[in-house]
Amino acid sequence: MYKFTLAFYLILTSVFATAVHADEAQDLTDIQQKWAIANYELEDDAQIDAFTQLSEQSALFVKNYPSSAQTHIWNGIVLASFAGAKGGLGALGLAKEAKASLENALSIDGTALNGSAYASLATLYSKVPGWPIGFGDDDKAEKLFKQALAFNLEGIDTNYLYGEYLYDEGDYKQAKARLLVAQAAGIRDTRAKADKYRQQAISQLLAKVDKKLKR
């Protein structure tokens, strides 16, 4: 009887664990899809309202799965994007929250989502003003981008974000190299909407890079 009960318990535990994993994956997909709409398709007050709601959803995502690195990554991405949409010094608080969330992800599992936490944190360091206003630091950004590439050398997001950073730094040759890799990554079935807009951004930035290289 004990053996049967134990075996039955192990089966139930396995099924429950699978269900939890499936629920987490579904929540992640929902946040990713809503982020793509808020980030690319909305503007002004509509965008702020969407990010306000999405930041609440991503915070709940972290609360429900606190030991999962991907929940902290996407909470950080949502908050960083919210900060970008909001702009100004009022966005610095959101940027700091995003930084903390991404650092939490790295403390749990730096390899999660192909090292996405490194690329997202690098972007924050490159976009936020430096001391004494904010925590921006180009040297840290460069280091984090290189760490991100170690996990995802051919990824669309990491290469685009690094390419954008290199463009801002005036390194147009290397920026083009990264952007071409991002362009070659194509569009993922699981992230079709976001990747479609990302590919448009890649093409637009490549055109700017080519103009700089021709001078």
C-alpha cells in the first residue's frame, strides 16, 4: 500500500509540475504579446496606459514564479520599455526597478532565455544618463553586451541592441556587422509580431549606418 501511495504521489507531483510549467509558459507568451503591442503599436497616453497595466501583470508574474529567471527578465524588459515610453527624469525610477529585476534574473540563472538579461541590462546601462543623475555606464554596457553574445551569438534581439549601441558610439563598421547578423536571424514563429517590427528597425538603422560609412 505504501509503495502504491508513494508511486501515485510521484505521478501527481510530476503532473502538477508539468501544469505549473505550462501555466508559466502561457503567462510568458501573454506578456510577450502584450509587450509587442504596447511597444510598437501604441503611442502617447494609450501606450502609457498599456505599460501601466503590463507592469502590474509582469510584477504578478514574478510573484507567482519568484525562482524563475525568465519572470524577472520579462519584468525588467517591461519596466525598461515603460521607462523609455515615459521619458524624462520621471522614468529613472522605472529604470532602476528594471535594473534590479534583471540583476535578480542573473543571480538565478544567467543563461535563461539565451542570456537575455545581459543584453537588456546592457541596454539600460547604455540608455540611462550617467552619474550624478543615473547609473548609465558605457563600459559596463559594452561588457554586458559581449557576455550576452556569448550565450546568443546569432540572436536577433542581442545583435540589434548591440548594433544600436555601437551606432550610438560611432563604431559604424561593427554596428553594421551586428545588424546584418540580426537581420539574418529572420522572424521567429513564437515572436512573429515583435520580430516583424524589429526587422523594420534593423533595416532603418542599417540605412543610417550605410550613410555614415559613405561619408
